[in-house]
Amino acid sequence: MNFWHAVGAIVWKDIRAEARTKDIFSSMFVFALLSVIVFNFAFQLRVADMKSVVPGMLWVAISFAGTLGLNRAFVIEMDKGSLAGLLLAPMDRAAIYFGKTLGNLLFMLIVEAVLLPLIMIFFNLSLFSVPHLLVLLLGTIGFAVVGTIFSAIAVNTRARDVLLPILLFPVLVPVLVSGANMTGMLLDGYGFRDILGNLQFVLFYDLVFAVLAYLTFDFVVEE
Amino acid sequence: MQRSEQTLTTLTVIAGLAVLVAAYLALVVAPPALGPSGQNLGPDLTAAQRIIYFHVPSAWVSMLAFAVTMVASIGYLRTGNQRWDIAALSSAEIGIAFTIAVLGSGSVWAKPAWNTWWTWDPRLTTYTIVFLLYVSYFMLRGSMDDPARRARFAAVYGIFAFVSVPITFFSIRWWRTIHPVLFDAQNFGLSSGMKPVFFYCLATFTLLYMVFLLHRMRLEETREEVEELKEQLGY
């Protein structure tokens, strides 16, 4: 079985499992929506122009919901003992990492695809343009790349779900800062050229941590 | 064993004396600082400025310590030798202590200089994130019982954490900075009387770090020896 074939098989397995239970998607989406609404109540009385807090709101909602989804990703594998099965399969272990990363990325993108129109309706904004979507895509890739390996670490500890955000958020700061920054700039009317530097930076982040995760994933799942 | 003990004791005494000399040099010998165009800074700021002799070396040592943690983490993943894990753990602990020293001494200086204890300047923000990164590192270590797994996971996190430090710094640098820049390509922001004291303090803190590291590693090794002996004796 070649590498990408194996990756594809793992993604397909996750999609089929999710299609049956809809556990991850529903909890992620409802949580993201709730955080946007809670933010709305929290800020409404003090912030004159809600437009100015939407970028932060969007990225925090994505991070919270993403953490929820990442937690489930490996808890499911552990509880049913399927991780052992995956590790026994005759393939490169990096395929497990990339398969799970792509699966997580896909679930997060689906949640964003539903969340984005709702935010646009709630706050009367236009977020549906190529630069906006590119910013979201690259940021979410960074989230999935780092989150997947940390989720594999956290699931093996005593604290489990509690530990993942603690491990994840300090490392994720560059993506959140750049992401919120770029979304804000685009909302303020800056063009694609103005955010190009930031965008390249997030791409660089994605690549660096993807390589690092590829090199270290073996040590995380080793028994 | 006996000889290495003696060396460590000697080093400890030297480091202790060097720190006393550093305090004297920084507080008494070093000339008062002047503003960028040679003007007098006023009594508060002139006194507060002497913090640089402890603040900058502390920052240097904290980064050195976290770099050593990363190198030791890579060493552990490559060899599986437990001594690397002990080095990583010890260095990270010292790094956290010096990070707190940097944040604390910086705040004391910022009050007279910027008229506030804290601002969200890139360097300050980065240091807060660095502090949180290594607090997470210890929370991760604390949440596992199996020593081999703990060492492996901590090593992976130790590498991720240190790689993220410069990336975090550059991501926040898009905000405007007000923190003084000591070194840049053209000039060096210290007068000729201040330089020797500054570099002496830098060297002293580096020595202090090495002594701390050796002591901390020895403590951890002794602790593990005691655990083993306890097991043999059936405690």
C-alpha cells in the first residue's frame, strides 16, 4: 500500500465514522455558534462598532471549536482500541499522522463553511471572498497540523481533554495573531497585496510544523 | 565521583563570588546612563537603568536554557538515554526561573521608564507566551506516570515549544515596538564605561546557569538512585 493510498484510507475511514455518528461535527458547530453568541452578548454594550471585534471573535470561535474536535479525534481511536490496529497496519506511521490531520482539517473547514455565512448575517459583513477564504484555509491548516500531534500526546495523559488546549494555545499564538490581523485588515478594506506578507508567514508556519510533526510523530505513538 | 564533586563545589563558590562582584560593578562602578542624545535621564530613570545588568543577562540565560532543553530533547529522542531527559527537565526549570526574573525586573524598570508596569509590546508578549509554553511543558510532564513515555512526550513538546518562540516573536512584531533595542547592525547602545560591566554580567550569569544546571541534574540523578534503592530494599 503506498503512502498516499494509506493516507486516503484513513481520511475515508474518519469520514465514514463521522457520517454515521455526526458526533464531532455537531458538537464543534454548536460550540462555535454558542461562542459567537456569547461574545456578542459580552461585547454588545461596550463596543460601538461590532465590526472591530468580529475578526477576534471568528478566530477564537474557530480555535475553541477546533480544540473540541481535535480532542474527539484521538479519544475515539483510543476508546475502541482502533489506534492499536492502525499502528499494526503495514504502512509508514507518518501516514496515520497525515490522515488524521487531513480528517481534522476537513471537519474544521466544514464547520467554518457553515459558521461563516451565519457570522455574515449576524454582523452584516462580507467575508466571502478569495482572500478571506485563503486566510481561513491557511490558518486552519496550521491549527490542524499542530493540533493533531498534540491531540495524540494529550490523549495518552491523565488529564486528557483538559491538557490539549493548554499545550496547543501557546504554540498556536502566531496563527491566531496573524489570522485575526489579516481578517481585520481585509474587513478594513485593505487588499490582497497588503496581507501577502502575513499570509506567507502563516504558510511558513504550516510548513515548519508539518515537517516537525512528521519527524516526531513516530515517538508519540511508539509503545 | 569524588573529583566531580570537588569541581562542582569549586565552580559553585566561583559563581557565588562572581555574582557578588557583578552586583558591586553594576550598582557602584558602572557609570550612570545617559539618554540617546547624551542628556541626563533624571534620578529615577538613572537608578532604574542599572537593571540592564541583570535583566538582559537573565533574558539571555532563559533563552540559552530553553535552547539546551531542545538540544537535550533531540538527544533523548535519538539515543533514548535518560540523562538527556534529565538535562532537558533541569534546563527548562532554570529557564522558567530566569523568565520570571526577566518579567519581574523588566516591570520594575518599565514603571519609571514607560510609566506603566506592563504593555503589550512584542518582546513582553513573547516572553509571556514563552513562560506559558514552559508551564505547559511541566503540566505535560506532571500528567504522566510512565517515565519513558513522559520523557518522549516532553521531548517532542520541548522541540515544538522552542521552534515556536522566534515565530511567535515575528508574528507579534507587526505591532509597533517601544522596547529599547540594545544591539542593532550599526551601533551598540551602551557607553564605553558600561560595556565591560555588561559583558562581565553576561559571563557571570552564563556561569551561574551552568552551575545551576549541574546541581539540578545531580539532584535528579540522586533522586532516581534513591528510587532504585528503595525498590531493591522493598519499600
